[in-house]
Amino acid sequence: MRNAPPWLSLLLWLALCLGAGALGAGFTADAVRQWYPTLHKPVWNPPEWLFGPVWTVLYVMMAVAAHRIGRRPNRTLPLALFLAQLALNAAWSPVFFGGHQIGAALIVLAALWLTLAATTAVFFRRDTIAGALLAPYLVWCTFAAALNWAIWRLNA
């Protein structure tokens, strides 16, 4: 998308990232009302209302980062990693909320974290701002992994 108009490139990345989030939200909505409240959670579990706004901001930041990388040379590897982590991101909600598979979701999240860490490192090397835009997402995924692990342990 390097040759596309900048606004079109950004719009496509926004649609892709927010679409991944919408896919996850589809699996989350009912489970958050019915299944998730029945689970034992750590005392540091954030309130449910926080997740939607945080993820929305993160998806927008991800899209801007991918847009920046997509307009640079040597973008194939960084964008392949980005798409891989986005696919793993989209896979987590169906596994955790849709399938109620807390342990399997933790494995997906571990793969996501590793792929995202590699993506963030490659983005930083290509464009410091793009890498910085992914850094909060990596921090949030680290927190999410700790939360997923704690929920798995409390409900095993």
C-alpha cells in the first residue's frame, strides 16, 4: 500500500485492525455477561468497562503503526509479522470467550506475545514512531497474559 494515497492506506489499516477487534467482540459480548462473571478472578482484575476503550485505542495505534511501515521500503517482513500477530489477536477471543478454553487461550496469548515482541522490534528498527505505537500494545498483552494465567490457575 506504499503507492496508495496516504488516507486510503490508513483507512484500510484501520478497517483491518478494528475489524479484528470487532471479531473478538462478537465472541466476547455474551460471555462477558454469562460465563465470565462465574469465573474466579484475581483482585487486580480490571473492571469490564475498561477493556473496550483500551482495545479501541490500541487498535487505532496498531493501524497507524502498520500504515507508517506500509509506506516504507523493506516492509514485507514487518507487515507479515504484523498480520501474524493480528491473526493471533483475533484468535484469542474465540478460544477464551467463545470456547471457554482458558488454558488454550493462554497458549494463543503466548504465541501472540512472542510474535508481537518480534513485530515491535522490527517496527522500531524501521520507524521509531511505529515501534513506539506498538509498545503500549505489548505492555497490555503482557498484562493480559498475566491475567489469563491467573484466571486459568484460579479456575483449574
